[in-house]
Amino acid sequence: MADTITLHVARYRPEAETEPTFQEFQAPCRKEWVVLDALNYIKDKVDGTLSFRWSCRMGICGSCGMTVNGEPKLTCATFLTDYAPGPIRVEPLRNFPVVRDLVIEMSDFMRKLVQVKPWIIRAEEKSLSEGEYLQTPEELDEYKQFSMCINCMLCYSACPVYSLDPHFVGPAAIALAQRYNMDSRDEGAGERMDLLSDHTGIWGCTFVGECTKACPKSVDPAAAIQRYKLKTAMEWFKSFIMPRGAR
Amino acid sequence: MSQAPIYTEYHPRWYRRRTSTYWWLRRPSYLAFILRELSSLFVVWFVVFTLLQIYALIQGAESYQRFLDWSKNPVVVIVNVIALFFVIFHSITWFQLAPQAMVVRMHGKRVPAAWIAGPNYAAWFLASVLVAWIVLSG
């Protein structure tokens, strides 16, 4: 049948298997269908035991990241017709432990997110009566790009440094740290510096640039990391030529 | 980040795929990255080669002639041709990446990438012309 497409879906059933296998499914290949629609079709009509994460279906929640034909993708934004006539290979995100089928374990990422202190830090909080912290549109533009991250982890899946060294803080977490460092209301750059200037922080990155290519929200984490390297190097240089009072 | 990601210890059933030693052959962009990293060795080679040349020059005419004869050796020529390829690759990839790391704003707007990469290429070209002129006119 011309209006169906074959999917090779990675299955991992830890109670029965020691490593993942592939299972072949047929799904309707409709013009408006994405890979996630095909997976939902399989779960509804063919095999209800297939496990995968999803929520919003519109590129906002960041839950449905998987490896499609070897590339990290949001399956809600990956159209079946782009892969016709198929087959399409669907695997879990790389570089994370697999819990079951297409579901990965993400607590390492969640812990790293918190470690970069992604909130506005003030040396001294203003009292409520003094009003809100104001910001101009230009100041917003400074960091807005880095605030678009949806924590889908596609960048971690694309990053060879993270695959070789799981201690690496990673693209999304460093971009998020930069988002707060560049926020005019924030005063916490110094607090984030120790973690990020470590060899598992920005200096772990070798600028492969794959995180930026994988990012579905054009956050450009690679740029965030390189800009941070540049800034740290300048700070070091300043403190080197002016040992007193540079910081 | 000193804390080790040890959580899988208590979950023996989670499947962890091992990273292959040949991960860099998996996609062209990874291979290009590894070649870019490797190119630094050839940059070092050219530095060493230039230092040897200067050293020979200081030692006098006879020594310099010996250096020139040595550098005509087919093996040295082949190494230099390969090194030239890698150094050009190194320079181009470096200039391509520069706009991503450097953000220059004019009148509140970020200047286009070509405005940052362009002057780099121009300076490279001018320096090459200058060197070529010095070498060829002598």
C-alpha cells in the first residue's frame, strides 16, 4: 500500500531483554502526520505496550525528543512524508540510559540544570514597595534567544563530549546559565562562574557545534558556551594585568 | 562538577549504550570536527619547520643549503603538502566559527556574521599576498 510507511521502532523490555531490539510497524503515511502521530497510532491500534513520552504535540513541552534515522528530533515536528517511502528508524535519545522502549532517564540533566542556578540572583533584594525590576527591550534582546530553551535534551543527545564524559555540564544547562548571566536584573554571574569555568563546564566543550544544529528552538548553545569562554578569558586577562580590583 | 553520575548503579536494568571508539566516523560533521582538532598538530609542524629554517639561517650559508636540500626530500615535501592542506582547513573552520563566538552590536543590532568573518578572511588574504611577494620577489 502506497499510503502506509514502515517504522523500525527500538524496543527495550528490561524484564525480558538484556538489550534493545527493533520491531517493525506499519502506519498510515498522511501528509499532516508526524512521527509522534505514527507512534500514537501504533500504541492505539497495534501494540499498546509501546512506551514513549509526549505531551503538547506542538514543539513547546520538549517531551517527545527521540532519535529519528540517526538524528535527534522532536517527533512532533518531524513529518512522515519527509522520510517517504521509508522505512523510518525510531530510537530513544542517545547518551542517556534507556528505561524502556523510547523512554530515557533524565535525572542527570535535571540535576545539572539546578546546579547552574537558573534564577535571578540579587546581591540585595529590593523590597516590594520599591516596585519591580525594570528592563528595556534592548536588555531583553541580550538574552532572549537563550531563554527559548524547552529542555528537550536534543543537544545532549547530539553532543559527543557529553557521550564521552557524562560529567560535562552540557549545552542546555550552560546556555541557561548564560541566559541569567546576561539578564540585566541578575547579579549572580560570580556565583555561577566557579561551576562553569571548571573543566567539566565551558572548557569541556570543544565546539563541535552539533548542539546548535540539533536545537529545535534556535537557542544556539554552542554560541553561548564560546561567548562565555571569551568572557572568562577576558576576566582572567584583566585580573592578570590588574591584580587588584579587576573583579 | 565533581559529583559522579552514579545513579544507574541501583538500576541494573537501565540500558546504557556504550560510545563506540569510532563515534567520529558516524557522521560527516563529527569527522570534520576531529580533522579540525587534528589540524593543530600540523600547525605545530609548520612552527617547528620555520624554527628549524631560522636556526639553519643563523648557522650560516652552508647550514642553510643543507636545510634546503633536506626540505627537497620527497618525504618532507609530502608532509608539507599534507600540512598545508590541514592548516588551510584549520584557518577556514576557525574563521567560520568566529562569528558564533563574537557578538558585535551596532546601533543596538547584532552585526551579520559576514561582517565578522569577512575582515578575518581579508586580513588572511593580505598577509598571504605580503608573504608571497616577499618570497617571490627575493
